[in-house]
Amino acid sequence: MKKFLTLVALLAVALGAKAEWVEDYKIDYSTSTAFPFYVMGYVPEWFDGVMTDFGAMFKYVEAKEGAEETSDVIVKTAGGAEYYKIALESPAWHQYFIADGIPTELDGTYTVKAMVKASESCAINVNLGWGWNEGQSMGTTVAIGTEWEEVEWEYSGVGGTSCNLVAQPGGTTATIEWKWLTVSHNQKEQRPVEWIEHITNGNAETAWPAWALEETDGINANWRGNRAGEICAWALTMGRNFDDQNTVISEDSPRARPFPADIEAEAGNESNHVFAVHVTKIEKIDDDASIQWSNQFWIQSPQGWKSGTQIKIHFRYKAEKAAKAATQIHKEHPSDYLHWDAVGDVNFTTEWQEFDKTITFNESQGSGWSLAFNLTAESTVDAPQEPNIFYFDDLSWQTMKLDEGLFVASSNSETGIEYDFDNATELTYNEDLQAYVAVVGKVGQQDSWVNEAMVSTVRGNDAAFKGATLKPSGAIVNDPDEWVNYTEAALAKIKFPAAGVWQVAVDTENKQMNFIKLEGEQDKAPIEINPNMTLVTVNGQEREYTEAEAEAAGLEKPEPAGQAWDNQFFIYANRPLDTGETTVLTFKYKASRDARTTTQCHGEPGAYMHWGAIGDVNFTTEWQEFEMTFTVPAEANGMRSIAFNMAEIKEACVYEITEVVWKLEDETESLIDQEGSKNFYVKEGAGTDPYVFGTEPGGDGVINVKKSDNASSATYNLAGQRVNEGYKGVVIKNGKKSLQ
């Protein structure tokens, strides 16, 4: 073993894969005096630089005219918003941001550290999220003690490039205090980065070309033209470039349109020119639009960018009056909205400031072209901002210089060979195959054998490589005549049937891939997989009304509200599953009443990852057989559990599941033990934690295994392992302990 580790170390040195600890994000809560993030119904308070969550016995209601509930205690956020703090008679589920705008890399592994304590020991869920759609977050349980201490936890297989952290104490009544938080990762040394500038005239020293200022019937329509990217600064102001006839631009209603931003001499420094946006009129563009984007400015790229592309943005900025602007990503044409997540809020003052930030476009953003500033982000219909002038100068939009073509990087999850994207092998054209070809691993060197690969259209940055990969649409087989279709997708890992030296071929014309093993292990053969005969019983408790149910019944809002996950069953795999792995799940099931359960992908039981698993399962009072082929989605990379939400119905219900098989589609691996119950978790009632079926929650861990009617009687030790009649010690048989 020592010799093998030495070889791996030497290989790492040869490849230059030097790792270093990188701090990606840090927040010291003492630098704020009030909650600085978006409020999700709960407002942590500030005392001596400590962010304080007073627990589930309080709620916070926006302090505005007509509020249904009020209080003598008002809590303010950093943005000045006011909330009534209201005491509750019973705990209410709550959550709040503890970090936002964390730069992350696709498939990255990140360590979070926080200085935190609680009035009583508690365990809370903390979600890492990269979007607000289902499946765009992952959670983990964090234990917090009663003394100040540095608590550490980790996330793997991150699916986005700009993330937030949301603490979810739920119904925890403990007071939780936070001092600081950091997010870091262990990153190998990257190749030196060369940045390419794409903006011309970013310093506003050249007048706009005549074509850009042309008007038709008094309207400048160039923002909709195919030359829009040649203008690096666009503006929109109410009352200007207003298409009241709707004859030039085909949209549903007349409105103000973008135009090339004004170029003016800087006051007091006439030798320098700047971009100026004069905001004199603040009102809704139309009935469906928000007043907050009635006046805008755009820093425009000359082209769109692929998923995974890193963009370095720089500009100088100031305003006649201090103001805050929100930012968005827009498509090819200014005002064509794409995504809300850009560079965060920009706070203007009356003095020039420098802005520098590197962002990464991710898959959900599609092709982004411009950074949009909502210049009236603080306006409401009842309280619009005052007229203002916003100034911009020295615009810069840079991207990394990347190699373009076809490149393949590989790894071996069994022996520890890691992906080296910097030195990914370029595929070259083969006339005989009429495809681009490369080989991963080296013939005659077993320590170079690999068992997975990624093929990308760019090389030069890990995030860019992962964001531009090719995903085969079918199983990988070792056959020169078997070509499989592919599509473009982020983070597509290709799993080989066995470790070895593999030839990878890509036919770009027909969008197909082919794989041939030149040498290596024998392809995995199917194994005998038997059903696990444990009879799992979940005593689902009657739950509270959900908010929707209470509203439909004309009742008051329940405190706390019932949830579909108050009762749950989990099938827990023996290892994490990767995106694209195809599995088969079968089981028998019935219940004491007709009931519908929804299913989700989880990491550890209770750590939600994605809404889509095996769909709904409809229980009846008669035994049924379930079978489904399930492929791990990208949003659930690293999942280990399929969760059944058994409180979709309000009534109490007894669920029974048995004869479970969860295996790889090729039948080369069973994902659960074929005996025992350690792969089955249950949760029976709101506020309880999942535990291994057959054990007492918080007990000694003894698994009391029940068997289905057609199972033979078996004997188990205290670890839940099946033993023969010759075993000596305490055993469990037919659910009872005895000395054998």
C-alpha cells in the first residue's frame, strides 16, 4: 500500500496538482448593525455585533399600514425596513439567510466554518442554494452547543456558481447567536489566467457611431438590432425614446425603450468623458411591470457566454444623490431579462467608487450578454425616489482566454486519480473513424487506468471545463460499433463499465460518441440480487392543517402548519450516487387506508436535494408491486436516499413496505444490503428526526428486524448482521433478544 501511495504522490507532483486552501467567502457579522440580507419572514436581530435568532417563539411582521398584527417592539433591517416582533403561543417554523453571493464551482466541495452558540444544544438544517427552483439546493444538519465554538460542516457536488446559505432552525426554540462565517475549499493550483477585454469605448472618450443614434419616426430602435453588442452602454429613462404608437417595435404595449447612454464631459474635469443616465421621471413602465426597473443602465457584452464562463467586470460609478441599484443579467438585447442573480446590489455615493467582481454564468442562466442596473430599485408606487443622475466610467468586461475544441479529462474513483482539467487531452481528427479521438490512461501502465471521464468543448479553467461538457444519452459499452448520442450539458461524467485504458471518439457531425477499452479490468458481470425481506412499518401520525388546507376550510392560519414531510420513509443507499447513474427500484407496499406519497432525492435521510425521484406512490389497503427505473438527476449528484413524504394526507396512516430491491440497472451492484434494516429510515410525526427502522430513537442502536410473511426466520447480532446458528452472544430472532 505504501508503494501505491508513493506512486500517486509522484503522479500528483508530475502533473503539478498542488493543492492550496482557498477562502471563497467571509462575513463578520460585527461589521453590520442590522440584518443585511433578504428577509424570508424572520428577522435575526443585532446585539454588540452578534446576529441573534430568538427562536421559534417569535415571528416578524412587516410594519406597514394595515398590518393585521402589530407590536410595541420594532426591528429594523440594514436596508431600513421595519418589522413588528410578535411573541407566539407555540413554536413556528422559521429560516433566514446567513450568507449570500458565495462564489462556487460546479461539482465543488466546500467547507463552512462558523462561530456560533445556542441557549440550549440543538441541531438545525443549513441549506446551500444556487437558485430558488426545486432541486437547486442541498442541506446538512449542523449541531450547535451552548458555548462559543467554531462549528464546521461540508457540502459536496455543488450544482451552481453563486450560492447562499440559509439557516433553518425550524421549530427550534433555542436562541442562536452568530459571530462570523467563512466558506473555503481545497483547490489544486490552476494554470495562469489570461484575461481578454471585450469592450471598446468603455472610457466614453469616443462618440457613438451615427447608425447607433438613428431614429425612425422619432424612435431609436437599435437596441433590437443585431449590432446591439457594439454599444457597450445602454440606458432607459421614463419619458424618453417613448414608443406611444407601437409601430416600430413589436411589443404588447407602448413604453419607453433603451437608447445608447449619453456621453458627457465630467463636471469639474471636462477633459474626461463619462456615461450619464438622467432619471427625472419614476413610474411604472406598464401595469404589469415594476417601478423598480423603470430606469436602467446596461454594461453590454459584444457576445453571449456559455455556461461556466467566468466574467471579470470593472467600472467606476457615482451619483448626484446616494442610491442603491439592483443588478440583473439580460440577454442579447437590453431590457430582455434573463436572470435576477448578477453582482448583487450596488450602492452609489456622490464620490467615485471602483467596482471589481468576477462572476460565472451557470447553466440556468443560458446565454447572458449584459449586466443590467435597476436604478430605481428603492422606489415604490407610493414612495418613488427623487430625480437623480447616475454616472459610469471605465467600463471593462473581460473573459478568460480558453482553448476551444474537444478535450477529455479522466479519473479513477477507486485508486484516487483525480481529474486534471488543466492538462486535459485534446481529441484529434481520425479520418478512418471520421471522428475526433483521444485515449485516456496509458497502455502497459495499470496505475494509470481510469474508470470515468469528462469531455468538454473548452480547456483552461476548471469551472469552464465542467460547464461545457458533453453528456451521452445512453449506457457506455465497450464496442467499436456502438455509437451513443450526446447532448451539451454541465458537469456530465462518463462512467466506464470497468477501469482501464479507454479510447474516446466524438462524431461532431452526428453528435455521437463511441468508447473502446484498449486494456483493463473485466467488465463488471451481473450478480445475484435478492429482495430485502424486512417488513418496514411506518406509523404515520395525524398532522396539523397546512396553510392551504386551513384557508380552504375557512380556518385561522395554523401554528405550526402541517407539512407533507411530517411522516417519512427513506431507502438509504450504501454509497453516494453520481449524476447519470441508472438504477432500478422495486418493492411491495400497502397501507391502512388509501394514501398518496410524493418522493424526493435526499443525501442523508432528511437532507433534501431534489424534488424529482420516483414520482408519486399511491398506497391502497391491498398489496401492490412497484418497479421503476430511476436515473440520478444533475440536481441530486451525491444523493444517498429516496424519501417518501407520507403526510400528503392529513389522517394517521400505517404504511408497510417490504421486499425492497435497489440496484444498478446493469445488475452489477445492489445499492442496499439484501438482509437487515440499516438501509431503511422512518420518521413518525412532525418535529421528530429520521432513525433506522427497528431501533428506538436515541436508544442503544439495536435493530429489531421484522420479516415479511413469506420470509424465512433468521438470526441477527446486535449490529443487525445476519449470523448462523453457531454464533455465540446476544442475538435477535423474530424481533426478540436472547443469549445464544
